[in-house]
Amino acid sequence: MPQSTRISPSGISPSGISLADLEPLVVLTGAGISAESGVPTFRGEGGIWQSHRAEDLATPFAFERNPELVWEFYNWRRNLIAQCSPNPGHLTLAQMEIVIKDFLLITQNVDGLHHVAGSINILEIHGSIWQIKCTICGEIRIYRQTDEASTVPMCQVCGELMRPDVVWFGEMLDQEKLNQAFESAARANTMLVIGTSALVQPVNTLPLIAKEAGARLIEINPSPTPLSPIMDMRLSGPSGEMLPGWWDEVKKVSLNSN
Ligand code: OAD
């Protein structure tokens, strides 16, 4: 197995990876990629689950028990995210997609910042905070309300309670999205794993699937994760700095080899 490699934020890359080496490229992102935009992560210092109980706010049971409280939490998050902009990590991924045609971005984030940055082929595997879904008829609609005091929305089709169109603890992921994610992981040449603690299933199995199928794994995260030992390369630092530096290196290597 190749040795893990670290590159410094100054961008000196011993990777020697060129563009042609990357396709198909699958990128998996987690809350860490949005941290530099001001969106709190879930775990670790300042993480949402340090100050809020997931059991009270992000499970179907919590919603059944107290929909107002759950909506209050999501209204707060929508309001906060609306004030955040994509950072150089998001923007670099959007630039990469212009050059790398066989490219899929799988994100666990519900914040929509990859869309704002200009990424196109995105699989929002945990849903989107900007969409809501009827608890009864399943009607889905865009919801861009950012007023923290907004009331619980009701379905315009059947009049029943709407919920955020996100995946909660204890819920299944959308099977179609999951299948696409598994298939892409299995055919990836390279998988970039950025800003995720890799603690949540089933998404944390995607890098394992890719690895088993022979892909190169690169992790960008200031802290090690349970997946770090199987990485071919680790860029230890904030993705807003590490990703643009690494991408510049890849482009340089490609230019020199042409
Ligand atoms: P976590 O909060 O679990 O992990 C965030 C990761 O980002 C950690 O490994 C940090 O070290 C890393 N990190 C922090 N700052 C960073 C930076 N500037 N650049 C790069 N990495 C940084 O978030 P996720 O792994 O995304 O699920 O969490 C997975 C799922 O758990 C979420 O989608 C959500 C949550 O509960 C649901 O709501 C279903």
C-alpha cells in the first residue's frame, strides 16, 4: 500500500498526480468543507451535537413529539446558512468539475453551498435544508424561508404537516441516491474524502468500497479519522487551504507532462 503523504499548506505536493490519473473522480464531502464558511460542524469543538441533542432534533420520533421544536432548530440553521458563502474549498471543487468530465460530488451536507459555488453533478445524500417534504403525501417543494420565527409549514396539496427534506438519525437514505453513490464509488479511479469524521453510516462505507475496487483515496481533514489508515494520501489541514493548493499542483504536473 502506498505511504500516506502530507503536504503543507504552502502546497508543495509530492503527489505527482496528473489530471489524467484522476478520472473517474468521486468526491465525498462532510461538514468540515463548510466550516471555513462559518457553518458549524456536528462533532468536535463547537459542533452542533455538542450543544444540542440529536435525539431531540434530528430523529423522526423527535419530530412526532415536538414538530415546533424541530422546525425551530431548522429555521435557525437555514437562517445561519443563508448568511454563509462558499469558501475556496467549495469553489475549487466547482473548478475541478469543469476540467474533469467524469466527476461526481457526493455530499453529506444539507447546506447547499456546493450548488452556490457552481458544482453541478451533486448527490445530496442526506437531503437539502432548502427543500421540505409532506409527512403524508410526500409532496416536495423548495423552501427558502430564512426568517427564524417562521411558523411550521403545511402542505399546499393535502394540508398536512411538512418536514425538512433531510435524512434524520434512524431513517433510510434514498435508495436511488445510495445506489448511485455505491456504483460511483466502485468505479472511481480516485476518491477525495473531505471534511468528514467518517462516523456516519452508510456513507462512511463509500471509501472502503472504492478502495476495495482499486481506487486511490485522498483525505483532506485537519484531524485523523477512522478511515485515515487506509488513505493513500492525507492532506492534514483546512480544506479551504489544502484543496486549492493540491489542485494547483495537479494542474502543474499535468502541464509539465504534456
Ligand atoms: P462531523 O461534524 O462529524 O465531522 C466534521 C469533520 O470535518 C471532522 O472530521 C473535522 O476534523 C473536519 N473539519 C473541521 N474543520 C475542517 C476544515 N476547515 N476543513 C476540512 N475538514 C474540517 O461532520 P460529518 O462527517 O459531515 O447527518 O457528519 C456526518 C453526518 O453526521 C452529517 O451529515 C449529519 C451528522 O449528524 C445527518 O444529519 C443525518
